Amino acid sequence: MKALQYAQSVADLFALPEGYLRVKQLMDSDTASLDEIADVILLDPVLTSKLLKLANSAIYSLPYQVESVSKALLVLGKTQVYNLVLSIGIASACSRVDTSAIDLERFWEQSINAALIAKFLAQQCQLKPADRYYVAGLLHNIGEMVVLNFDAEQAKQCQQYSAEVRPWQLQQSLLGFTYAECGAELLHLWQLPDSIIEPVALQHSSRFDQKNKAQLVIHLAVRLALANQHPDIYNTRQLVDPFVLELLNLTQQDIIRAIDFCNTEGLFLLSVLNPRISTIY
């Protein structure tokens, strides 16, 4: 089977919550007001709570407390609120999957680390909106959830990567495609923007284009997240092509700061998006 067939087979299970879909409709509308968007978000107490927690986190470093959804929309803007709502909706969709065959802690740490590193790097490179990179980083490995639901044994085998065989190489060998390709197909079915789908799909490509900064940032963020999560297997020198740093005009100090940022904020983000994991710490 191809990556698209895997994604299509689980599309119903991986449907985003109704509240997110309604928010997306209003966000895409030229006539919807911020109050209308806030009213829809407020219909879901869990979504509201998580949105305000994230808006008040150090990830945004706002100088004052955001106490309402309306204020979050005013301060952060529709785009950033949309991306936060999307992140929460994705976590909700993933919670419906039986994850006993994989290391769920590893999956979420990998996703969140990549998201935070991508956001930091985008800000460092003055790429806007930085939240778009955060979402692409968070979604970079969503294909694992697709494969897990379709064939848990294959997903379990895909965890057996090593210093010699990297995760995406093992996936290609076992499945005939990577989680990146499968995840991109699911994001197409979710009708997410190409600006998020493309860097997810191209995250493992070694054809670097200086004009495609989104691909470069996600490519780099994924590898830094992997090295940060498995220091016993990988290090940044093994995984990071110096040419990518050159194209993005980044230094080794930038890389260290990006990893420090994800280590500082990762546990908090984990507690908001997937509290059943954070309770083990």
C-alpha cells in the first residue's frame, strides 16, 4: 500500500474536532469578527483552557496576563490563535488511537521538541509567522500515528532505528514510504495549507534550496529534536549538514540556544497537549 492509502484508511478516526473545523471556517472568512471566533472557542471548555494556558506561557513571553479568548485573539492575532487551536485539535485526534504498541512518551517528546526548535529557529531567521513552523514541527511525525492505527506491528518495528539506520531510512525499508510522506497525505485530507504540508513532506530531502526556508527549518528542527531525544544514539554533528546552517545563516550557538529553549518549555507544552503523558514526570 502507498502512503495515501494508509492516510485515507484512517481519515475518519483522525477527524479533527468539530470545534476546530468551525473555528477554521470563521478564520477563513473575510466577514467573521473576532468576537464570533471567540464565541465558538468558548463553547469548548477544554479548548478554551488549553488555549489560555499556551497563550500565557513563556513560548509567547507576553508582558501581561491573557485572561480571555477575546484578548488572546487581539494580542496574538488570528493566525497564531488558529495555530494553537490546530495544535490542540491534533492532540485530541491522536488521543483516539490505541498507542500501546509504541513508546507514546517518545512520540510526543519528539513532536514537541521539533515544534519548539522550529519556532525558535524561525524567529532567529526572522521568518513570519513563526507559529507556522511550530505547527509543521509538531506535525512532522504524525504519519507514525497513521501507521500505528493501520498496522501496529509495523509501527512497532519502525521504532528499532539505530546509529546505522536512521528512523526515516527504516520506515522506507519496512513500509516503502516514510512517516513524512504519510503524514503529508493526512494533512492534505485535513485541508491544511501547503505552507505547512510542504515542509513536512520534504523534511528528509537533501535537495536544499535557499529560497525554501520552511523546508530548511523543519529539516534542521527534526534532526536537532532527534539528537536531543537520543543522545545515546545520535549527536548533532552526525545529523546536521553544515550547509543547512550556512543557508539559514545560523551558528552553533543558535543551535545550542534552540535546544535549550525546547528543553525549558517542552515539559509545559507536553502537559497542555497530552496531560496523560506529563503525569509520569
